[in-house]
Amino acid sequence: KQEVTQIPAALSVPEGENLVLNCSFTDSAIYNLQWFRQDPGKGLTSLLLIQSSQREQTSGRLNASLDKSSGRSTLYIAASQPGDSATYLCAVPVNNYGQNFVFGPGTRLSVLP
Amino acid sequence: NAGVTQTPKFRILKIGQSMTLQCTQDMNHNYMYWYRQDPGMGLKLIYYSVGAGITDKGEVPNGYNVSRSTTEDFPLRLELAAPSQTSVYFCASSYGDSYGYTFGSGTRLTVV
């Protein structure tokens, strides 16, 4: 059964710092991995989708990497801003039918001005 | 382009009552999903659909039903509400395998 963990559970950093969020999954036979952002009381916003053939994806100040063999993905946020404060979740497919994602519990990020 | 639209945004039900959570998408996505999110528990898949007329159970389907008569709509039905169904419900859609998800803004349901 695919299980997803995220470390740390919560993180507080001063504005301007570069930071790394970690995601681990138990079954490496995945064909993609997705990172989401969730603001309090809101839905999830897709940030990055990494296909299994890719090692990383970039969008602005965000960079996500994928290492299938070790069952890990990292989300790198450069020059953090208070507006980055949110919960970040990673998700991997359960199987190869219907693309059902299993979500990690999330990392709650606070960027202090 | 509205994306994924969920209604209602909030609802309070009494134990034993029934209701339908509506979800519609205008992106012509084949795949649609219902998740529930409980505090500290992450998101759990309730039901999903890979196309009109096709639905499958997810991890926590008990107490729920779904239908997919059109590509656009994927309603979630609660027949006999229980306090354990107090949660935030999210609908999502995807174009297909290897494509990402688009989420709705959620429905916050309280059963008292």
C-alpha cells in the first residue's frame, strides 16, 4: 500500500531564506508526483507535476525534484516571502488506473516578515 | 473558465438527514474525484470516476454514493448523515493519466 510522509510537519523561517520541504513514498513504481499548496480554509492549488521520466520541474521560485529509486521528492522554495505561508502537500498515484492520488499529511510553512 | 465548482460551500446537517454535494467542471476532464479532509488526517479518496457512467470506490466509500451521468457533473450523495461524516469535502478533476489535478474550493459539512 502506498504511503506518503512529509518532513517537517511544520516550519517557520524568516523572510528571504531558501528552504526545502521533503516528501517520501513507499512504492517507487509511480508515473508522476504532484505538489500542492493549500491556504487556510481554501482548496488545493497545483504547483508542480513531475512525470516519472523527469528529475525536476521548475516554476518561478519553486523547484521540485524526484528520485524514484529512493522514494523521495523535494520542493525547494527560493527567497521565501510571507505570501508563501501555507500548507504544502505532495501526492503520488496509488496505481496506474484512474490516477488516484495518495496525499501526504503536509508541511505547514510560516514565513515571517 | 470556471474550473471545478462545488456547491454548497457550507452546510449543517442533523443526524440521519440526507444531502447531495454538487460538483461540476467545465474543462472536459475525463477523471473526477471526491476526497474528504479531516484535521491532521490528510485527504482520503471517497469515490472516483474515469468517465461518464463509470464509478469506483476509493479508500473510504462507506456512507456515500456517487453517479456520473455526464462528463461535467459528479455529485456525492450522503444518505444517512452521521457525525463521523463531519469534514471538508473536495472535488477534483483531471484530464487523464499523467495529468495533474484541479481542485474545487471545498464544502465544509457539519453533522450534529
